[in-house]
Amino acid sequence: MNIRLILKYTIVTILLIIFAIGSLSIGSVFIHPAEVVKSLLSQDNFILNEYRVPRMCLALIVGSSLAISGALIQGVVRNSLASPDVIGITKGASLSAVTVIMLFPTAPLYILPFSSFFGAFCISLILTLLISKFNMKGSKIALIGLAIGAICTAIVQYMLIRNPLDANTALVWLTGSLYGHNMSNITVILPWFIITLPLIFYYCHQLDILILGDDVALGLGTKIKKIKMILLFLAVALAGASISLVGGLSFLGLIAPHIARRIVGHKHIHIIIMSGLIGALILSISDGLARGIHPPIDIPVGVIVAIVGVPYFLFLIRKIEFKNKLQK
């Protein structure tokens, strides 16, 4: 690793620490950043220990997980506009979670993560079978994912209309929110993060080969179908576990890998690491804004992420269209 890359990682990490401390300061009760640092060391501040620190830890893990998931999916389907929400993983998780919320409103909360992951896994399984059976290329996978996501969204909207009295909880979850989480929620997602990350690093080299195209990868002895299925499963494991806790956070898995790619280039080991840092940075900033815009009202963090993500998504589409025109 050269000096420039080390410097870039250092700068982003320092920014992440600064904004995380700033986000911990913001809320209905403002806490000076110096007091935040002191309280983190002594652990004597009730508001920080019980509310803001668990929420920040969850934001860092979820932000990293969704960003890394997006980077994996973009590499597998070779489509720069792909992400967990674009290929339908987020929508599948949302459908299964809303089904539980609507049909079983008295069900214990710990059921929700399992149902959400089940929905994400089903969508992943459908995509994996399509890749395996029809040897589908990247753009087709993205289109199929969009179609599946549209069907899931339509079913969710129908359920919300049919059950308006139970819709409030589902709507907050669908928007994406970090509100009300504690350390027990972190213990749910942390094992997924710890287990999948080493496997992702192990397959990063294979992902670099897949980017060269199926023919080149096959010529180099890569088992294309097997590698794609493994990488998709790892992506859905991270995305499904994250979505099960905080709900749908659109565009985070799309924009973070793009920013990472502009910073560190196209080698996937660096894209994965930087995507995780950028995703954590975006979500920690968004969470601080969600608490600080109109305290004590807690705006769903998914709204803030979408406000940033939609313009960037449109910018990417415009950029790709311009690039295609130049190639013609």
C-alpha cells in the first residue's frame, strides 16, 4: 500500500471520528464535543451511554454493511447503478417485515429481524437461481431485480392501504430509522458483520477478475457461477441483517461505493474498505442531522439519506448517459 492510499484512509477515518463525535453532541439535549469525549472515556453520561452511543454504533455498523453490500453487488453484476435496493434485496426484506407487522401486530420485536432476513434471502435465492440456470449477465440481473422490487413494493402499498390502523409502525420502519435501538440490537448484527467480512476480503481478488468479463474470468480458471453466488450471498447477508434492524435505507449502498471508487481506484480490496468507511460516515452524519434539524422530533434517518442520494443518483445516470454518447 502506497503513501497516498494510507493518507486517504487516514483522512477519511479522522473525518469519521470527528463527525461521529459531533453527531453524539446533537439532540434534544446538546452535549459539548469535549464533554462527549470525556464521557466516552469515563462512561458517566446517561444520555450518551443509554441512547446515543448504541445508536451511533449501530449507524457505523449498518452504514458500513450496506455500503460494502452495494460494492459487492456492483462488482458481481458489473453495473454501476446496482445496489441492494436496486436489485430488489431491500424490497424483499421490507415486504416480509411489513407482512409480520401487519398480520401479527402483537408479535415480539425479535421476530422482525428474522422475517426481514428471510425476505432478503428469498430475493437473493431467486437471483442466484437465474444466474446459475440462464447464465445471466450483469444488466439483466439488475433489470430482473428492479422488476422483483417493483412487485414487492406494490404488495407493500396494498397492505398499507388495507390496514391503515397498523400502517404507522410499518411506515417508520420502511423509511429507515435508528430510533429506539440499544446495545442488544447491536449484538444481533455484529456477528453477521464479523463473519462475512473476512470472507469478503478473501474473495476480493476473484471480484477483480470478474470485472474483466465472463470470458476472461473463465479463461483464467475462475468458477464464475460459484463465485457470483457466494458473493451475492455475502451481500444479502450484510444487507438483510442491516435492513432487519433499521428498515429501508435507499441509495446508501449505491453512492458509498461510487465515492470510494473515486478515492481509491478500482481494486476491490480498497473499494470494500473505503466503502465501509464512507457508508459509516454518511449514516453518522445523516443521523446527527436527523436528530438536530428539529429537536426533540426525531426525523427518520432514511429521509436524510434519500435527500442526499436522489440527486447523486440522478447525477450518476446523467454521467453514464454522457459517457455512452461519447462512445457512440
